[in-house]
Amino acid sequence: MATELKMKRSSVAEKVPTVSQLELGEIAINTFDGKMYIKKDDGTPTIVEIGGAGSSNAAIYERDSFIATAGQTEFTISSVADLIEVYINGLLLNPTEDYTVSGNIVTLLVPALLNDEVEIINYIKSSILSLDSTVDSITFNDLVDNATGGTLSWDSTSETLKIALDANNNLLVGQEEQFYVKATESISKGDLVMFAGVEGDHILVSKANPAATGFIPEWIVGVAKYALANNDFGYVTSFGKIEGLNTSLLTAGSLLYMHPTTPGALTTTKPTPPNHIILVAAVVRSNSNNGSYFVRITHQADTDETPEGSTNLYYTTARVNSAIDTRVNKSFVDALNVNADTVDGIEASSFLRSDVADTKTSGDLSFSDNVKAIFGAGSDLQIYHDGSASFIVDNGTGNLKILGQNIEIGNLSGVKTFQGISGAQSQLFYNNSEKLATTNTGVSVTGNLSLTGNLSVKEGGHTAASSLDWVKTADLGYHDYYSHLFTGTGFQKFSSSAWGNWYYWAAGSSSGEVLTHRIYSNGETPTSNRIDIWNGTAWNRVLTVADEGSGNGIDADTLDGKQLSTIESEYQSYANNAVSNLVNSAPSTLDTLNELAAALGDDPNFATTVTNNIANKVSKAGDTMTGDLTVPNLITSGNLDLGTWTITENAGSLYFAVNGVNKMKLDASGNLDVVGSVNSNATIT
């Protein structure tokens, strides 16, 4: 007989027919899901999917359908409930509010009505992984080559699913991006790698080397998850975490960049152009064994690496300056019709102008430490404070001039250290007390002069025979006034090729004073011989010795009240007495000059002869040697004459004199007194 096959169809996703919608022997097809269903009745009608084994363990789910009686609350399903859905008249019930489950019994919290269609779907956990299942992992098999598959499990640390890619590496779903590659050289774990070509279906990688020919930042692939030998296959991470690194020398949070010179290496120092700036990772954990990176490769391109169009150009300082110079001119500003006094509420007069002379009327102009006020086209003059000291630095080719009517330098308390007075002296101070000052004739020193170098004493334009010259301290008329250092007071003589011989009376102590009297001789200008006395400001002539009876000099007829004739008679008598006294009681053979001449061998140069003979002998009183004289020790109780120099010891002090005039004194304490100036940089010839 003929066989009739009845079929029903639905195109709604996951639509499953109910037991009331299918008759025994009918087939339902869900064209959307590609599934077929039939009605099974073994005393309890159910819907099963064609292809299932029909048992509860083999089915993906079980469907139980019921026609409720009035007030019915309990419904018994085919198997113990795993994950169920309960429908009444096609309406899905809420499992927390509408029913409870115990074993294979489902109890409605609100009783069903008569003829209500109750459908219960029980999803079998042993056949399908439900969203609410609690299993450790699922293993997937490779259906192509039967290789060992990965394991899908939950990672509680990262709070995501984890797929084991191989024995050394996991992939955190949604948190990582990895590539399966082949190494072309030995690569260490944590090395940065770059694209090095392809081989079949595989990407080839090598250590990232910015010096490689043709290198571009886009070649960077990622960071090696573990060490790879040459020709090994493995994974690199382009995004995500890498663990198990030695990061003990790094600080958590530090940024790591591609090293500009070492292949594969990372550095915490950000490279600068023309080196490529490629940010690779951040340090998540600092630890010697379990350190970790978070990899996120970012190329920070500079303008040399950024392509640009023909019109929309990127920013450069030169382009901006050129555009401003070209477009921002007077016409441009005038067209804006901007009032500088109102645009920001501050009048234009409140700003200092740089194009013309201007005045700052209030407020300080402050510079931070090491911020300089610079003057001159070549930064010639700089004024600044470095936090410890203040500086005025002149790097120019000219002089650094400090000009003023009067110039004073001192400390914050007003204590002077230097003062320069216009048209007058310059002074140096110690604790506000003047110690040295310039004058119109030289330098004045207040207090002791301590020397560590040589002493050079000179008079301008004149050099005496000795190495120590006179120092002129004042110009008082025709003759100059000189200061001297000497051992005592009294009558002194000074000889000079420039002024002849003259004498003076020195008033003072052993420490040395100036001369107070002077007597001219040997016809020095003025021609008449005279005696002068110093009154403190000038020389006064008190006496001139001239020819008898002439001029304002001494008149022999009036000087002592006697006439010249009387004086001549007295001179004659004096001469006779002198001759008589000369002959006295001499032997008769020697009482005339002739007898004396005969006794002297009639040698008209007897004195010269005797003198020459004596001259060949060394005198105990002192003599001049024409040859060398060697003595073991030179001991003298008097002066030591060295040409124009004389060295004398007195009261424990040594005195050094030139032509009888003391120039220096050295006492037993080491103090040195000097007449005149001291020149520590003189050249001695």
C-alpha cells in the first residue's frame, strides 16, 4: 500500500515542536537550525531530535510535554533535571519565581489551569556544556591531522578563558594576540622580533634590528613568549601579557622602547630622532623569576617618518614662522580691527616694548636661578644667579666697564671694601677702615706693609748707582724732598751724581723719620752754598755762605766785630806759634825741611812710595782685595761694607744702607721695614 510521509516546517531559530504539534510518525524540520524532530511515545510522549540515540545520556536535551489538569502543580520529567526551561502555553517561566525543581519533579508555584500546555526542556550536561556548568576544562581535538588539541579553561587571575596553545604557552581569550612563527636565528625569551620573510604558511622572524637594510617600524611583530632556537617554531605576543621574565632591574610601571642599536633589546630610555621611537611594553611586575610585561607595540612617528600630502602639511617651526612672517603683517592686523587696550582688559601701555625704548613703572622683573639676563648680539654680557652665587660674566672682545661719578663696593651692611672718587683717590678698606689709597703722586698705605716677594725702590726717571733708588715723595720747589730710613738721628750726608753733595740733620728715632735740615755744598745750584730748614710745608733758607763783604752772606768784618787787619795779625802770630811748636825740640840734624828730606832719601814722592808699599799689605782696619780672600768664618764686630752697600747689626736687627743711608731693617722677629715701594714682579738684572 502507499506510504504517506507527513512533515512540518519552521524557520524560527531554536524553534522546537511540542508534543501537541506533532502526531506519531510526523517529522518536523527547522530550516534555520538545520535540525529534524519526531514524536516519541513510550507511555510518556516526548519530542526527540533525529540523530540522537534516544536515551537521556545520548540526547543533547529532553523535551517533556503535558496537558494540565485543573490546579495541577507537579510534573514528572523523563530524567533528573540538569538545566531546564519550563513553558506554559508557549510562555517561558521564571525559574526563581514560577517553579522549583527537585530531582525529576518540577513544581509550579501557581497551579496550572485545565488543558494548559506545559512543556519542560531538560538540557543534559553530559552532552552539552551549558552556560551555567561548572567544569574544569574542555579539550578540543584537531580533526585534520589528529594532533594534540588545546584545552579551554578558566584563568582566575586574568578573569577570562585560557586556551593552552602548547606545553609552554597559553592564550588569554580577549586579552592577548599571538602569532605562530618560525625563528631564523637564536632568540631569547622577551626579545623583540621583527618580520624576516615567509616560508610556506609560516611567518619568519628575527631579532628586531633598526640598523637592518630597509628597516621600517611596521616590521615589528612582537615579543618572544619563550626562547627559540634557529628554525624553531613558537609564539610571539603582539598584544597582551608575557610572564616568567627577569625584571628585577626594572621598576613596575616603567615603559620599554626598542633599543636603537642592540638587536632584540629593550630600553627604558626613550630614543630621540633620527632613531625610531617604538614603545613596546610596560613593566607590570618587577621580579627576578616571575616578572612580567604588558606588550602593546606603538610606533611614535616623528615628522621624518610621517607622510604628508601636497597641501595639508604637518607642523614644523620653520613652516609656522614662515607663515606668520608672510601672513601676519600690518594689513592683516588692521583688518582684525583689534584694540589692544580692550582685547584682554589690559592696556597696551602696561607691556614693555622691544622695538623702542620703554620704561617699567612698577613691579619687579624677576629671574629664576640659572635664568640669565643676556646682552649683546653674541651673548657678550650675562647676569644671573645659580642658586649659590651671583655672576656678571663678560665674554665679549672689549672691556667690562663699570662707570660712575663715584663707585663704592661693600657688603649688605654697608661696610665698604672699595671706593673710587671721580677725579680723586681710589681707596681699599678693611672693615670700613681705609688701608690703601692712590694719590696724585703715588700710593698711601695705612698700617704695616707685609711683603713675600722682592722689593724694588725707584724714582721716576732716575736710577742711582746702587740697586736701591731714592723714592721721591713730594716736590717742594727747586729741590725734591725725599724720605729716608736710617739707624738714628743726627748729621747725615747724601751724595748724588744728579745733585752733588749735600747734608741734612735727621730728626726722629731708629724707626726712621724724614730729614728736617739740609746743607748744600760744592757749588750746587743755586750757586751759593746754603743751609735750609724744613718747616713742615716748605724749605726755608736760613743761611748762605758767600765771599766776604758781598751780597746777603756772612761779612767777615761784622760777623764777630773784628776788622780784617786785626784778624791778619792774629793769624800771623798764630802761624809763628804753630811753626815753633812744629820744630819744638827736634834734633839739630832734623830741625829743617832739608834735613828731613835727606832722611827721607830725597824722595819727593816718599809718601806715595810708602803708601804704595803699604797698599800691598792687608790692613787690620780694612782693605780692598784685588784677588780672592778665603777665610773659614767671617766674624766682624763692625759694619760689613759691600761697595755702595753697608750691612750693620744693632740691637739684634740688621740694617741695610746705600751710601750710608739705611734702606731696609730686618729685626729678630722677622719683620721687614722698607723705605719706598715694594715691587714683587720686577726684573732683576
